[in-house]
Amino acid sequence: MTKTIKIGLLGLGTVGGGVPKILEAQAEKIKQSTGVEIVVAKGLVRDEAEKALRKTQFEIELTTNYDDIVEDEEIDIIIELIGKLEPARTFISRALKAGKHVVTANKDLLAQHGLELIELAGKNKVDLYYEASVAGGIPILRTLANSLADDGITKVQGIVNGTTNYMLTKMVEEGQSYEEALAKAQELGFAESDPTNDVDGIDAAYKMVILTQFAYGMNIQLEDVARRGIRHVSIDDVKMGQKLGYVIKLVGETSLLSDGVAAEVAPMLVPVQHPLAAIKNEMNAVFVESMGIGESMYYGPGAGSLPTATSIVADVVQIAKNIQSDTTGVPFNPYHLATKLAKDTQIKGKYYFAIKTPDRKGQILKLAEIFTKYDASFEQVLQQKANGEHARVVAISHTITNAQFKAIKAEIEQVEGFKLINTLRVLGK
């Protein structure tokens, strides 16, 4: 008789609702792959009203009480899809202590409390998997942990937030303002009524924390990720970027440098020939540089019911295999090194400066003197008449350190007549 592995599903919303559909549709493939049948035995819903609704959609025993799931000895795996820090942290902790394996897509929780949950899983010899926490349907974490386990990763760059990528695509291709693009994203359900986590880069920063752990084995904190969102990106910046051969994308990057790791999330000027420049609308992509393979990119939907649920079920399948082979309790990412953060003098890049100046001779010379003072130079520079008595000077530096960038930026802000409109990093391969 074939063994059955039972799941307790916390949340039957957009993503949660996709899990039983995939398990049913791929039942035979999963059975042959694992040697077991996997079924959703119970589902946790918010209240009686949702319970009544979900009963019409799923043939699953439903409850509003978490105890009914965590205390059920027949349930082997709990999938957490309720989001936010609490009660998810409490529910997952209780599940691990009860000897249940856990699958979650909760990037916020993992970025902030992942280490304690991983330790708790190890202590109780159970599995904690979270492929869907980064880039939805793209299997990037398993790729880093398994397929690239023998490769030396030096850089990971990603478009890992579909909301901002959709907005910037509309700004680039249709000339929409930030406000217009946000309103459209909200209308289509890509952005929440409060878009802070997306447009301020918080969502992407959580994902870069997790990607840094998998790429380099180092546990950085959210505050270790240099972060800027897209609120300050104007249509003028978009048009200027296009004129100079770039598109603007919100990019997350984590790099291994000589003295440690550096992680950043910010709108960046991406050269049109770079693979990430072609990623449009709500799609995600992760670009990896490594010593063995060189350059590789992983592309797909970053959200959605079936794409995200597919990553979740893949974790469930792996846990089922571990149960069958009695190899549970090994961390999803066993790679671990002491965390070292790179200094500003080691972090390098090219930078875009947009400055409003009086419309008269000598403004570019004045800017050049500031650059020279800090041993920097221009790669590109352009002066445009803006309106009235003012002009707009745009300069892209040659490669400089983050320390040089900060010093130049600070001095520009102190020059009488200069108004620093925006700065952006220029993405390099």
C-alpha cells in the first residue's frame, strides 16, 4: 500500500489555492518521483465566513483554529502562506517544535528571523524549505544551493519585484509618470493600496538578504542592504537614460568583494545590451556571475497563483523524498561562513548625476573641478536647457568607489546654484 503524506495548509488565498490544484494535476508524476501520495488534509482559514466560501472551492477539511493542524499527529508537513511576521513566526515555530516539516514563502519572516527558525528546524531534525520566498516561480534558491554548489559565485543581480518592474516598464515604454504607473499597477492588482514595501525597495531588500545567504553563506541583516526605492525616478531620468543607452530598473545586487559582501537595492541605469534590460512588466530575473559557469540568468514569473504554488509544491516533493530516505533535518542551505561586510572604499561602480544649474557658461567646468578634487572623471556629460534661466547637467562617472561617490554627492549639494535632482548607479556586468 502506498504511503500517504498529509499536509496542513495555512492560508487558501491566491497562492494557497494553487497548491491543491497542482497536487491533483501532477499526482501521478509526484507519486512516481517520491514513492508516496501527497494530499492536503486540512486548511486554516481566517474566520467562519471564509470557511463557508472555501468549502465551495476545495474538498479539504477546514478550520479556524491552528491547534487543529499542529496537534494533528497525521499531518507531516505544514505550508505557511498567511504572510507577515505574526502569527506566522509563532505558527512556524510551533510546527517545528512539534516535529512537523515546514514550507513557507514568507520572505519578510525569513529575512528577519530565518536564522532562529533554521536552528529550530535542525534541533528538531525537520526540514524548513522556502524556495518561493524569492522570485516566485523561478527556482533560484535550489539552483544556488544545489546546481551551483560547486561554483564560486561572485555576484547576483536581480529584478525581484514585479510591481516596480511593471511600473518602470510603463514609464520607459509609454512615457507614464511615476504617479500614472503606480495608479495602473494598483488598478491591475500588482501594487497594494499602500505600495511602500514595493516602491521603497523593502520587498526586494528582504530577497537580497536571502540571496546573500545562499550565494555566499553569510547572514546579513536588512539594515546591511543599501536601499533606495523608485519614488524619486522621474520621466526626465527615464528619457535621459534612453538617450544615453540605458533603461531604468529596480535592481537588487549582492557582490563578493575582497574584504566582504556588499548588498544593494536601488533604481539603476541598465545598459540596453545587458540581459536584465529585456525583463519587462511583472516578470522577474536573476543574473548570476560565477567562477565556473561565468554568466547565467534565470527568468520567469515572480508571483501568481500557479507559478508560486509550483515552487511551494517542489519544496513539498523534496521533503517527501527526504522523509523516504530518512535524511530530514539538513538545512535547505547548508553553506555558512562568518559574515563580513565590504567597506565603502571597496565598493565600486559608475554613477549618474542629474543637476539643475543656472543656464550659463562654466557649469560643466565647475562640476569637473569637484570630480577632479576626488580623483574622479566623466564617462559621459551633457548639458540641456531646462526652462527659463536654468539648465540640466547630466554626468555619468567613470568607475569610482562608494566613498568617492558619497563625497562628490555631498559637495555638489553644497555648491551655490547647483541643485542635485537625482543620482543613480549604472549597472555593470
